[in-house]
Amino acid sequence: MHHGVADDLAHVTASGRRDGGLMTRRYVLLAAAPEEADLLALVQRWLRERGAVPAPNVRVVADPVRQITFARIEFGLSNGLSELKEDLQRIAEFWPLEAWRLQVQQRPRILVSAGGDDRRLHGVLALHQQGRLDGDVVAVVSQHQAVQALAEVYDVPFVHLDRDDEVPSDGDLMHFATQTAAHLVVMTQSMQILSTQGIGHESGGVEGLLSAPVPLQVSPGVYLSDVSALRTAVRWHERGELFTWRGEMVHVAP
């Protein structure tokens, strides 16, 4: 049985500025396409047609072994995220895009799933309290009532999971992530970080993230070595540097 999260956990609004009465949101587009597709030219034309304001921070990396090109492009536009995703979905197959991810640049909201051992939870909540996480912990969920006391010390809402299983199911995590509008789930039992956002045109689900700072890497790794690696992964998510390609996570640094 799920015990409800406080209804007043507010959604984070997209960061941006107003131009002519319209809010200009800051977006990051990650994409992968075959080398012959001239990915950068395709994306830049799409942005021009929609009146976007490209930022100077554009990164294009070619992988001759896999014959694929990865691109990361920042831009500003007043259109909403859902509208832009629908637009990309319509044209992606004609470019062609093998994978893509579009997100608003904002501080991620973090849901923490904790076990009975609170040592790692203490480290995560301490980073949150010190403002060193590049994200905001919005709730701690656990089937262990003892965890509640520690969450209260750091003034973070606690959600009791009334189950006997040591590790919450994906369904439980998605349920509480939806209630708290969380972008990321941190599991302190295994020091694993998960993204709750859909990747590209996929229909949501839980996606694993990477754990080592590299300019470009394709890896199936999802586990974090320590709390400092968690900070790195949260920062990558906030900047929009991670997406799924051929079932693996790709990190494209600015």
C-alpha cells in the first residue's frame, strides 16, 4: 500500500527569460544519426525554421568505427517541450535519427530510495543540505521507519513504502517519482542513479545513467562508485549530456 506524498510538492518551472512577453526556455538536444546524414546541418535548419536562438555551445562528435555522429546543441525557444518533442517525432524518421533526447535545462528533482543502512543516505542528504548536488532532493522513500528520523533531520519529506521487499520495484519508483515530479531516482542501497524521463521518442520507463566523467563514452554501466560520482551524474543530467543509443547510455560533454 502506498502512503501519499504531500500534495504541495511543487513542480520545478523551466528556467528561461522573457522576450517580447514570451518565456524563452533553454533547451538541450542530443541526437545520433549515420555519418552520411549531416546531422548538424539538419538540426540547424530545423532550429532556424522555428525561430530558435542557438547558443554557441555546440558539440559534434563523429565515431568512424560505428559510422555514427553524435551532436549536443543548446538553444532558446518559447515553444513548450511537448510541442517540440512531437515535432521532432514527426520528422526524425526522415532525417534519419537513430536516437534523440530533448530536455529543458533545469535543476533536476531527486527522489531518494533508501534501505536500512543510512550511511550513504546521510552523505546524499548532506550534499543536498549544503547545496552541492546540482539538484534538489524532494523526498525519501523507504520501507524502513528508522530512515524517517534521518530524513526529518535534513527537513526532507519522508514516504513510507509498506512492503516487505528490500528493494522497491520499478513500478513503486515510477509511482513515487510521478507523485513528486522527480526527474531522477537515487537508490542508496546500491548507489544507483536512474532517470525517470522518457528518452527520445520512447515511452518513459527507468533508464540507467553513467558514473565516470569522460568526454564521450558508450557504456552499459549504471552503478556509482561513491557519493562524489553521484554529484557528477546529477550534473550531467542537469546539463542535458546523457541519452540512450542502441540500448546503451551515451555521454556527450559540452
